[in-house]
Amino acid sequence: MRRNQTQESMRQRVHFPNKLLPYLLLAPQIAITLVFFFWPAYQALEQSLYREDAFGLSSEFVGLENFVLVLEDPNYVNSLEVTAIFSLGVAVLAMAAALLLAVMADRVVRGRGFYRTMLIWPYAVAPAIAGMLWLFLFNPSMGTLAYLLRRAGVPWDPVLAGDQAMALVIFAAAWKQISYNFIFFVAGLQAIPRSLIEAAAIDGAGPARRFWTIVFPLLSPISFYLLVVNTVYAFFDTFGIIHAVTGGGPAKATETLVYKVFNDGYVNLDLGGSSAQSVILMAIVICLTVVQFRYVESKVHYG
Amino acid sequence: MIERRPLGTLMAHFTLVIGIVLVAFPIYWVFVASTRTIPEILAPPMSLVPGSHFVKNYGEALFSGVGQIGGVTAGRMLFNSFFVALAIAIGKIVMSILSAYAIVFFRFPMRMVFFWMIFITLMLPVEVRIMPTYKVMVDLNLIDTYAGLTVPLMASATATFLFRQFFMTIPDELIEAARVDGAGPWRFLRDILLPLSRTNIAALFVILFTYGWTQYLWPLLVTNSNEMNTIIIGLRRMIVFSDAETQWHVVMATTILAMLPPVLVVVLMQRWFVKGLVESEK
């Protein structure tokens, strides 16, 4: 950030002299920021230190007790585990599939544009709808694939079996994210100098060897970036999938952290506990954002 | 290609076709279901050839309404989604252009404070402040209003960054020339900056329209009335597995209708969208 600032002040020496205008230009965005971002975030911080009685009439300062209660709650620990498994599953699956498809799309010449379009458009499908699509396919009462699974002898019932429900939401979430990762991997592959690959080919390296010794290491910055983005996606943007497909069940088997905040606060009206969970989530987002921007900065330095 | 390997190329095509089938199959299945009758949908395995109820099912979805959501039609919900997605996309673009313009082309006290305030919103997604934000919405009487569905989502750190980054590449000479010719700040913005930003605006529009259309948690929080449902929330409320009354053929048609507009925008504006996505996120 500091580098950018100095760069900026060196480059841009000509400015408009108006004194009031810049404030007016910034006013709409700053107003929204204050009312809908900073104020509620401050409220969450404050509420996480208080406990309200059941009727919301009085509240009492309890320090960090809400946090202790949350962290000691086996349901919360369960939710942490669920989120970890879910995020890891989504990130690995979505990135591996996208990388495979991007490498293949980079190889073919004929039909390139067609393949690309066909793989990009699920970007526009809402996570909740992605969840519903998979739900339709795998629902025991009408899903064609559920029917096939059962006929193959698999006792398939995601409404009752927690691990099956988890597999279903992981696949739905990963399915939706493949196109995003694909776009970035394709861009990354295009940025690799052809001469490097040609040199390796002349030295007798086959396609597999070239991929693992040249392409894959050169893609590592993009892969790292995507890992962060996919984690953020799995943490936050997949609320719609969980809400639409499993509702956190069966028996909390798919209750992610965000779903639990929503459920405890909005549905069960436990304000203190929900706020403490919100604050923990905030800490997680801040860490992820810092990691992401560190990456951006390191890329600026080393080109 | 470095060397010609027909077998390798064939494998690549084969993998891509499998990938496309995996990606497209769930949607194709729903499309087929949306052209069939309820008994056909509920008797797996459903045949994978489109049925004969296309016109009837879509007509019913768009104009007749569904009991579970108070008889609101998909037509109405599509209108809501269009309005919300357009308002969010345009609002975000306008606000971020104005903010970036102020930060890059003016010098004033607190400039960097404002910049950081916008930046920090990245770290405060609605998911981490659900309850207090909901309370603000109630206090401001914004529940079940279009303003409530759109205005709080109009702040955008990412778009502000993108425009700031782009504005910083505008050469000083251009501003000097404009000032020598007597152009004030508004004129400079309108006649020089906006035309230069056209491709950026187009790319962001695709990304933000999709963003607005696919919102879930926010409309779920701030709407109670069925009339105000976006199509995605409405769709979710139509589906009750335990309920024998669920109109599955209408559900399937509505699912397709809920997917179509943002998919069309992404496919038709693909070139700008891909460029914009890769540039804005890096």
C-alpha cells in the first residue's frame, strides 16, 4: 500500500483545486459504509460482551463469557469441524477439476472457444440454485441419480445420513466454483512463456514431465490465490447452498459457522452468543483478507 | 502444440466433453423436468427427452402463481430480481467511480482515511454482522422495501479499487490539457474519464449484475412479504419436500427462469467479463 502511495504522489501532480467537491463525491459510499457496515460491526463487538435476558429487556456486561461459552459449546466445535471439512473438500475438488479442464483446454486448438464458453457460464448460477439442482438429482423421491445409486445397491438417503448430506453440499458448492477457477487457471496458463515449454520439449521432456516441472510450479501463485478465494467462498458464499439443501442437518452434520450464526441469531434469537460467533468470524475474514493482500503485494514485488 | 500427439489431443477433447457433461447435466435435467408433468417428475428415472408441457409449465410459472408463496407469480419475482440486480450493479458502479475520482484527482484532508474506510468493508461481509445489520434495517423501516434490498449492498471496495487503479494510469498531460481548455471537474469526468472507462464499466457490470442477481442471505433477511421475493428466495420458498402440494413442474420451470438472465449476460458479454474478472480480482 505504501509503495502505491508514493508511486501515486509522484505520478499524479495535477489535481483539481476544489475543496468541497471531493467530500460530496465520497459522501454516498461513505454514508452506506458507516450506516450498514461500521455501525453494525461495532454493535456486534459490543453485544458480544453483554448478555440479554430472555425478553430483551435488560442486558448485563459479562466480559468475554460469551466467547468462553461459544468455544466450549460442543455444537460450535462440531460446526468448526464441519466448516473445515466442507471448505477443504470444496477447494480441493473445485480446484483440481478446474486445473485439469484448463490444462486440457489449453492443449486443444479446435473447438477452444466452444469449450471455454460451455465451462464458464455456471459462474452465473446462484449458489442456492446450484444446491437445488443437486438436490433435485439426488433427492430420494425424484432424483434420477439417487435412483441409480439405490439400484446399484448404495443405501442413499441424504435426508438421514449426515456424511451423504455433506457429500451432496460439497459437490454442489464445488460444481458452482469450477468455472471461476477455470477462468483463472486458463489465464495463468496463457501467461506461461511458450519458449520455456518448447525448450523442455527439445530436451526430451514429455507432456507429463513438462506439466509437473514447469507448468505446475509456475501456476503456484495463482493456485495460492485461488485457494484463499475458494476458502472465502466455502466459508461465506455457500450459505445459500446449506440453507436451501440441508438446513444444516441432518443432526447438524452440515452446520457451517455462517449457518450457525444465522440460526442462533436470526432463528433462535440468542444475541450474545451469535455476536460472539460473528466476532470470531470477523477475525477469520480479516486473516484471510490479509493473506490475500500479502499475496498481491508479493506479486507486485517479484513480477 | 510442441509435438503432435493425436492420442493426447483426443484425450484432451474427451476430458473436456466429460467436463462439460458434468457441468451441464444438472441443468439439462431440470430443463427436461420443466417440460414434463408432476407424475413424470416424481417417478424416477425420468426420461431424458424433453416432454410436451413446455408452454403450459412456463406459462403457469410466469402468470398463475404458486400457493406456497401466496400466489405470487414468477413474472413478479423476475421483475424484483431484475430491479435488484440492475440497481445494485449501477449503484455500485456510480458510487465507486465517484469515490475513486475523488481519491485520485483531488487532494483534501482525510483522503486516505476515507480510502481505508472503503477498503475495510471487504472485511465486513454481511455474514459476520447478520443480527446488528438486521436491527439497523428494522430501525430504518427498510424491511420489505426495494431500497432495503439494494442500497446497503451498493458500497464496493473492489470496484473502487479497480477504478482507482485505472484512473492512476491516466497521464497528467490529459488533465492539464483539459484544464487549459477550461474544463472543470465534471466536464473532465464526463467527457474524458467515462469514455475511457467504458470497457472497465462493461466488465464490472457483468460481474456486479451476477452478484446482485445471486444474492441469498441479504434478501432472506430483509424481506418477509412474498411480493418482495427475489426469484431465488421465492424458488426456495416454493419447495417443500414433505408437502404433496408442491408444484414440481412449476418449480422446475422457475429454476430455469431464475438461472437464465445472469447466464445470458455472462455468455453474451463473455470477452469483457473474463478480462474484467481476472484483472479486478488480482
